[in-house]
Amino acid sequence: GDGHDVVWPKAVELLLAVPFTLGFKMEAVTKLLAASLVLEAFYAWSWWRMSGDPNAFSQHRRAIHYREHFMTNVATAGGLLLLVKLGGGRYTVDELVKKKD
């Protein structure tokens, strides 16, 4: 198998997607989502640990595929951490709760 067969990060990310989408507990959820993406990158998409003939064309294509997923996960985690700093915006559950206080 490959990184697509690793299920636990996808399950965690799916569970965190609901409160993230609603803007509920944005700071904590966003940090957890970023952490799960980085953990998935290192666990499922570590191209430097791939076995096989490094000179084979199919292995080279697979390594490129792994690197693309790795970098996408890390970049998305970085964007999520930026969102922690900037905040979720006006239309979130957190902002709605603040207005009622």
C-alpha cells in the first residue's frame, strides 16, 4: 500500500472538519488539524523511507507523488496556523457566542 491506505489521519481530519467548518473552538481545532496534517505527512508520505529500486522510473514517479502529498500537508498546516493568528472571522460560532456575552 501507500499513504492513501493510512486511515487514522483521515478519520481525525474528518472529525475535526465539522467544528472547523462551523467555527467552533477555532484556535484549538485549527491547531489539532494542523498537527494531524503534519503527523500524516511524516507518517504516511515520507518519501525518504521508500523501499525499492531508486533508479526505477515507477519508483521515481511514486517518490514525486509522495513528496507532493507531503508538501501539500505541510503547507496546509502552515496556512491553518496562520488562521490561528488571524482568527476565524466574523461568521463563526465563536463570534456568535462572544456577541451574546
